[in-house]
Amino acid sequence: ARLLHGSIFAKVIEGLRELVNEATWECSGNGITLQAMDSSHVALVSLVMRSEGFESYRCDRNMSLGISLVSMSKVLKTMGKDDSLTIRVNDDSDSIIIAMESQNQDKFADYELRLMDLDSEHLGIPDTDYSCAIKMPSSEFSRICRDMSIMGDSVLICTTKEGVKFSAKGDLGQGSIRLVQTTNIEKEEEAVIIEMKEAVALTFAVRYLSMFCKAAPLSPQVGLSLSEDTPLMCEFKIAEMGHVRFYLAPKIED
Amino acid sequence: KRHQNQLRPYYSSA
């Protein structure tokens, strides 16, 4: 699999590696997918990178590659910001080859990472018709998670037709941030758009939301989908090739 | 007090 902009892959790894340390990458002719839960089975990440999004892609037979995201992250830190990246696995090999090429083709770096034997449990995630779908700038969402984490370890997300309200409370008090739905949309990327079938009010652990925001560099926008008593879906699109979707179980009143 | 649910009650193992 070859990416002209290796930085896209680095952003994917940085978006995943705090939530899951290692994961099984499913490679097929259609592209690469990954699904993994965090150690407490409270959150899940689902990655899709379609083959047509790569500069070149070939997969002669389906492979499940157990990869340490922590190690992969360390190797990718050596990549130049404009490098292209090629990842390959030979048929009977127990390692993955990561090749980086500088833009002016004068520097070639090659790394080989040992593959891991992971028994990955797969969850079936049904297509859900969510009560509420919010689109907002990913930088804004990252900022809200950071600000709310000052006040408490849980964030209540309430939606109304006017907008969406994030609130948190804890020992030192409470705080809330309300975003009004954008009316005159000049720049789509900066808009707050709320499609609401019915109002929702759900509470989530802010540390997971903050971990999800590590994937924000992938996309200027983030999608938040909510339904009562249903895990939150937090989506960052990967331009022209797929998405990173995070799912987080809500916190329930005892 | 609120307790944190896991994903399993919502999504079944495929």
C-alpha cells in the first residue's frame, strides 16, 4: 500500500494509539480495515482505508496483521513531513516493511516491524439511525473536551433544535458550553450543523472523548451521532479514502 | 453517581 502523503497514515496511527496499543489490521483487495476496543471495553475504534484512496495498492490474498501501534508510531515519527510511505508484507513473512521516500527522492528509509499474534474480538456494529447528528469543527470539539475536563470527568451532551450544550460539574463547580447551530454557512468547515429527529441528553467520560480528539488532525470536521441509551459515534473522515469512527458507551445514572 | 457501561450490552460479538 503506497501513500503519496505518508503523513495521512501517521495521523491515523496517532489517532488510534492512545486508545489501543495494538490492533489487527485486516487487509483485503478492498483496502485496510481495523476494529479494536480499549482495554476496559468501554470504547471502540473502527478504521476504514479503501484501496482506491492509495496511490497504489495490491493485496493478493487477505491478511490479518497484528501490529503494535506504539511501535508503528515510533517508526513513523522518523518520517519526513512530505515523505511518501509504502507498507508491504511478503507472503510468508512475520514482519511488515515500512518504506519512506523523501519528496525529492534522495533519501530512502526502510524499517521492518515484527508482527504480533493477536486474538482480536470483533463486535458487530449495526447501522444506526441516530436521533441526532452534529457536524462541527474538529478543533472546536477538541477545545470543548479540554475545557470541560477542567470541571469534571463526565460531559453531559444535550441537543435541542437551537444547538448543542456540553456541560460538566465536579468538586470545584460546574461549567457549560453551548453552540448555536450555524445559520449563514459561508465556510462549511467552520459550521455547526445539527440534524435532530429528537432531543437527546447523554453523559460520557471526557477522557475518552479527549482520546478520540487525537484523530482530529485527520479532518477539519468531526461528526457526533447520538441516540438515547446508545453509544456515541464520533467520526473523522479520511479524505478520499475512508474514516476513523470511535464508539463510546454512555455513563448511566445508578 | 453514574457508572460507566461497557460496549457489550449494546453491540454483540460478531
